[in-house]
Amino acid sequence: MKILVIEDEYKVASFLKEGLEENNFEVKTAYDGISAEKLAGAGNFDLFILDIILPDISGFELCRRLKKACPDTPVLILTARGTTNDKITGFDAGADDYLVKPFEFAELLARIKVLLRKSGKIQIAPQILSVADLELDLDRKIARRGNVEIELTAREFSLLEYFMRNKGRVLSRNDIAEHVWDASFDFGTNVVDVYVNFLRKKIDKGFDKKLIHTKMGFGYFLDDR
């Protein structure tokens, strides 16, 4: 699953590359149209993500060239230019989708998956995490234990995902706060403990095997041992 990101702002390109690689895509970046054309011609990419504002040629023109050279490879335009006329111009140039900045990364991933499915280049299996009889469907945002669907808030879902991705690892309150909340989180509060207790009641209540555990003095962990 190879993606070429064409973006002249280094920070944005780095953000996209890091986020996509975390989701198991192989990513190359180009910061102008000329280098993008060279990479596209030799890279066998599955998808192009393209900004409109580039230093050498218009992104619309580059889109036309990419679709001419690689007609079966979808192009997703990702740009701050979001007028109706811009979108029409983009689709007329051959773009398969158009997403306006600022954007939610989850929406970008969803659109990428749709384009890849439509192009027939790749079949993407649902992203499901599992520990014992607990399953977390990352695409549909559904948690199940056994045959029982568990209703979670968005924060509880994020907390459970972090636990499951780190099965068996003891996570300190600071670890959890930094990954599930943000860098400005007030570490002096007991919010982490409160949410872990909420989650524990929903995940473990009524089941003989408990999955969420406390390591006194260290933090919390999820495991089926």
C-alpha cells in the first residue's frame, strides 16, 4: 500500500507521512510538481495525495498529468482551497476525491480506504483489536465482549484502544493522560482513575475473567492472564 504525498509545506507533509505510516502505509513525499512526476513515474503507487498550491506548477495541472500517466491510480486532493469552483476544477482535472484543510485525520483515512476499495488495488480487512473474548472494531467504533456489544463514549473507546494496543504493558497515569487526552492535561487530577473505573465496569462487570488490572504504585494494564 504505497502512497505519494505531494505537499510543499514540510510540517504538513511530515504529519501526513507519520500518520499514514502508523496505519501501515508506505509513504513517499514530494514537495513540488517536478519531483512528484518523477516519483510517480517510477513508484507504482496505489494512491496520490495532492495539494493544489505548489511552488512550480498548479496542483490542478499536476493532477491532469498524474491521471494521464497513471489512469488507474486514484488522486485525493487535500488543500486549503475549498470553494465550489476549486472543487469543480479539481474533479474536472481528474481528482477522485477532494478534502479541504483543516481536516480530521480519521476522515482522511476513511476516504483513502474508500478510494483503494473502489480502485480495486487492494482489499482492506476491517481493523479489529482482540484480547481474549474482547473485540474492538476500529472502523465501526464498536466494542464487544463475547456476544455483548458494549456502549462506550469516545474517550472510553480511545482509552480501551490504548490498553489493547499495549496488552500486558503497565501504563502509568501520565502515559495514559498523554495518549488519550493531550499534552495540556492537568496531571494533578484523578480523571484517569475515574475513566479507568468507568471502563472496568463496562468491560469486566459480569465476566469471570477480568481484563483490566491495577499494578499498585505503577498504573494499569489490560491482559487476559
